[in-house]
Amino acid sequence: MPSQYAAISVDRAVEYSRAHGLQALVISRGGEAIAAEYADGFAADAPHALYSGTKSFWGVTALTARADGLLDLDEPVAEAVEAWRDDPWKRRVTIRMLLSLTAGFGFGGLGASVPTYQAALAIPLKNEPGTRFTYGGIPLQVFGAVLARKLAAQKLTPHEYLSRRILEPAGVRVEKWRTLPDGTQPLPTGAYLSADNWLAYGCFILRNRQTLAECFQGSVANPWYGLGWWLGSKAAPYDLVYASGSGGQALYLVPSLDLAAVHFSAGRTYRHEAFLKRLFSEPARAHRSRSRQRHSAAQ
């Protein structure tokens, strides 16, 4: 492998992945493909369910909508949803809280249990807004309801807006979306992409990482989760962020290396930390350590 890729051990990563249901692993650096592995009869252009990896679209969408003058991340949801104005907790929930999963909803709304927009709006909060991180799909459906109302004048759905403003300019094609019983498409899950298309999305994020920086800032309740993205890993360079879907679906981004990697799996035993430990060699981990030391010294 060329010296500029010395910090990456593709062979070790592939070996681990093959033992845990590997279907696809594609890696790019500087926008150029450096590795592509397929297994289990999976085709390079075959769409795969992202599951909760779909969440990675919506913080980016929110920042784009803010730039378009449609919303503000810290505006109360109650400004768009009148029924929330008399609830002492719900009237304090902001769009940022929805996207960072700190709005106060309990666990749920994943997989086959994703509620419609109207059902999500009616679900009571379990915790005081902003005090606790709880993984789930309900907050994303509430965000979908808010965004749908703000897009009504343009006669666009949230998914049409996402496609028009982000995916199409990025050269990303979604093969299909799940549909809920009321005919709408879910936000927390439901997208099917080929590995190359999800990689193209990752490269788009890397190219625009400065304008999308708020997606990669954690909350007080959970410093390791941003707006639809997980932040950091002990086994990777200091600035790793990633989207994660059930069963080993992942989009890993390392801005300092200008690296994007997509992993698709049919397994249930795949673990991010174990994969990343094998993908990144000692030079990468040393780089992370030095960068953290510099960061600490600067504080």
C-alpha cells in the first residue's frame, strides 16, 4: 500500500468484517477510492438498508434549512406546533434537542415502530427537555412534522427537500425509502443506498465539514452524539465521526485524513470499536494522541 495510506490496515479490517457478515467495504481518501471489498454475493451497485444510518441526513438538512431561512435550530417546536404551547415541558423543546435526541422522549420509534408525524407529536415526554440523551426515532419524526409545515408553502416534503438541496447536488441517489401507513416516509430509518452512493454522501460531508460543523458538536447530556452523528472512538483518530445502522451498517468519516469509509453487513456481531481498531494502525492512533495533547495544551 502506498506510504500515504500507511495508517490504514485494510486487510485486517476486511478479515474482521468477513468474520462478522461483511457485504461491502469501500474506502476513499481525498475523494479517491483506495479499497473496495464485497462478499456474501453482494453486488457493488446493490442498495442496502441504512437503518438508523438514515439519521445522518437530518442534521445536515436542518442546517441547510437554516441557511435557506426556514428555521433556527434553537427555536421552540411550539412555534410551529400550536398544541405544544400549553405543555410545560414540550413548549421548551427546540429543534436542536430533537436532532440531538435530548428532547425528553423515551426510547422507541425504531424499526417497524416508527410513528407517523401526528402520532409522534402526541407522544408525551418522559424526561425534562435537555437533561437526558435517549436514543430513538420519535424526535426525528417530530422534526419531520415541523419541517413539513415549514415546507408546505413550497409544496415539498422533507424528503423532497433533502433530495433537491443536498443529495442531488452531492451526486447521491437513494434507491428507495420505506413508506409508513399514512403514505409518508420516515426520517429515523428507511433509506436504501448502494455503498458508492453512501460513500458519495460521506465525501460531500467532508467537503462541506466547516459549514456543517454543528452536526459534530455533542450536547451536555451526551458529548458523544451530535445531530444524527456519533462522535469519536478510542480506536480511531481523534476527529472520527460516524453514522450507524443496526447490524453493522456504518459511514465513517475522518476529516484529518480526508477519509470516508462505508461498511455494509448482514451480521449481528459486528462492533464498531473492533473494526476501527483493525482499520487504523499505530501511526493513526499516535496522530490522535498527539492531536489531543495539542488540543489540551491549547486550552
